[in-house]
Amino acid sequence: MHMTQAPINSITHSSSALYTLKKDIKQISTITYDIADFALQSVDISELLAARSQELKALLSQFTFNA
């Protein structure tokens, strides 16, 4: 009986390790997606700030300041 128990324990351990690995990969995938989403939002914000900066520059160019 001991001879058949070892392969079963090995399969059970391998199955458990595989399940853990799948969970880890899914978590890494989720984190990677979140990072990519954050990066895209950062790009959007940067583009918006650049546009606002140009608008402000255009508005300020209409005024003359006396020192």
C-alpha cells in the first residue's frame, strides 16, 4: 500500500502547486493590467495638462505686463 500512496501524494502536491501557480499568475495579470491602466490614465492627464498649458500661454500672450 505504501508504494501506491507515494504517487498519489506526489500528484496531490503537484495539483496543489499548480493551483497556487495559477492563482499567482492571475494575480500578476491583474496587477499588470492595473499598471497599464494607470499608465494610460497618466498619459491622458499629461495630454490634458499640455493642452491647458497651451491655452494658458495663449491667454497670457494677450496681456502686456508693465514692470
